[in-house]
Amino acid sequence: MSQYRVTLIPGDGIGPEVTEATRRVLDASGVCFAWEPRDAGMAAADLHGDVLPEVTLASIRETGVGLKGPITTPIGTGFRSVNVGLRHSLGLYANLRPARTMKGVQSTFDDIDLVVVRENMEDLYAGVEFDAGLPETGEVISFLNERSSRQIAPGAAVSIKMITPEGSRRIVEYAFDYARANGRKKVTAVHKANIMKFSDGLFLRVAQEVAANYPDVEFNDRIVDNMCMQLMQKPDEYDVLVMPNLYGDIISDLVAGMVGGLGVAPSGNIGPDVAVFEPIHGSAPSHAGKNEANPTAMILSGALMLRHLGERTAAARVERAVAEVIADGQRVTYDLRADRDPSKAAGTSDMADAIIERLVGKG
Ligand code: NAD
């Protein structure tokens, strides 16, 4: 049997608890793992003098795959975001966020089964910004004003939206490859090319070119504001959605909200050589150390990792076990209970035990 080396980053806040629950569930899935625990975040800063130490990055480069708990980003301390650092250091250009309604999870929509593929490196997130009032900002504004019929006000702050043909091509190809590999029927490119004719226009043009190479997968496109309305009105018409970074940030949270929120939303960050899987929720510090956080999003991120490793049967078994425990409603964390009564809820580790019992046929 293959053994997979995986870099395990527990993170902080509720991270260590949901990571441990996930490790136990994955170990019970029948797939054999050699876990390589590594630090990131404040704990790593104390130990290694860096929130994202080279030993952690080196381990992910070596194993090719990481499973990561949430990490606190303190506000206003100059502490750089580990999540943005990981993405850029490892070239994790695709953010994969599947969202599916589950019986037992309160949500305003039924039968949602959508996958958001967000470009992770470009767009307004490239970090090319000029603050209002600085001399260099004035130089940038003068330079642009001399070359454009549209004028930027002298006191403006400026953020650059950068979209490349290469970045657009690889994210749209990723979405189509994902659709093919996972039996998905349709890819929708989301953009605002009617207004941003060059940047989003380029993204759309490349998406149309790529789509021509995948005649077996249906393709269409939607303007981002219309996409939001359509998701509210007829979500069943959509399947895989692919888009530049900023729209992806917003739409993936919208879609997560449609299926019941943060506690159940997994994600993967995929690059050409390595991939890192993590829940989309943060470190929820007020729940830390209380064995009460919902481990579902992290366990489903583990299932995404299993799929990425080619262990599809094990992934489906884990997803089914999670769905059954939630549908049963007896051994779930407080946030999955209609009464949200912590005194009647299961703890993080108890919910993991219930999932493991289903996996090994005792539930
Ligand atoms: P958060 O996701 O940590 O918490 C928001 C609320 O959602 C919490 O009050 C909590 O009630 C609930 N919640 C989230 N996850 C839950 C779970 N598994 N079980 C039960 N309830 C859960 O968001 P935040 O409060 O904005 O951020 C806290 C910290 O996490 C910040 O420092 C932020 O930067 C960081 N963060 C990290 C990541 C990451 O590492 N990928 C992602 C988002 C936020």
C-alpha cells in the first residue's frame, strides 16, 4: 500500500484541535500517511524567528502536499499573513472551493453543488499599491495622466489590477481539468469585461480560447454582478465557476454562505508542484482550547487532499461519513445544532470519533 508523506501545519486558535480531529479521521480512512508536523504563525515566530519558516516551506516542497489549520493574523503588528506568504512562496495559483449543501446543516438553499475556482496570485491582490499623498504616488499619477484620456485625481490612492494571459490561461485550464476529472458538466467564467475591457477582457478572451480545447465541457460566461443575482435565483444552472482573484474572494464566501457558512467549507490551494489544503474559516480564538469547534471544514479539506492524491474512494468514504454524522445530528458540535446549545453538543473530538466509527463500520 502507498504511504503518503504530508506536511501537517496545525496552526493556532482552534487549529490544533480541528487538525488533530482531521488527522485521526484520515488515518481511519484506510489510506496510510506519514505526517510531518511543521510550525507556522506565532508559534513559529517564537521558535524560528519567522512566521513562515524555511523548514516548513522546505517540508511542503519535499512532500508535495500540506494540510494546514487556520493561523491568526494579528492586526496592525506588521506580522505578514502566513496564508498570502504560503501562496506566493509555493506558487499556489489556484484556490479550489467546493460548496455543497448537507442535510443537517442549516442553510437558506437546498441542493447546492458548486465549485468556485479562484485565481490566487494576480489581480488587485498583486499588492502593487501607492498610498494617497506620497511623492511616488504623484509621479505614478502624472505618468498615467499624460498617457490616458481619463484623469486620476492628484490626491488619489492607486491600486494596480494586473491580469496576465499566462495567469488567466492556467487558472481556466485548471477549472476545465478539474471539471473533466470530477465529472462536472459546465464551466462559467466570471468577469467584468464590459467595464474593464483590457484586464477582464483579457481574462474572458483567454477563457474562451481555453474552452475551445474542451468541447466535452459546456462553457459560458457571466458578468460578476449578474452572477451574484443568478446564484441567488437559479444556482442549479451553475456548476464550476472560474474567476480572477477579487471576484473569487467575494463569490467563494457568498457560495459558502449559501451552504451553511464557515464551519463546513473546505478549500485547496494548488500549484504546479505542490498543494496545500485548509478550511476557509479562521482561528476563531474565542473557541480555542475548549474542544467545541466544528472540525467539518478541516476534515472535508482532508477529503479534498485525498482526491488530489488520487484516493477517490477514501475521499468519498470520508465525505459520506461526515454527511451521515451531520444528518444524524446526535454527535455534532454546537454550531450544527438547531438550538446551538453547547451543553447538548458534542465536542470536536467526539464528533471526530463519530465520523471514525462510521468509517470503520461501527457507527
Ligand atoms: P473566524 O473564521 O476565525 O471566525 C468567525 C466566526 O466563525 C467565529 O466567531 C466563530 O464563531 C465561527 N467559526 C469559525 N470557524 C468555526 C468552527 N470551525 N467551528 C465553530 N465556529 C467557527 O474569522 P475571524 O474571527 O475573522 O478571524 C480570526 C483569525 O483567523 C484572524 O486572525 C484572521 O486573520 C485569521 N484567519 C485565518 C485564516 C487562515 O488561516 N486560512 C482564514 C481566515 C481568518
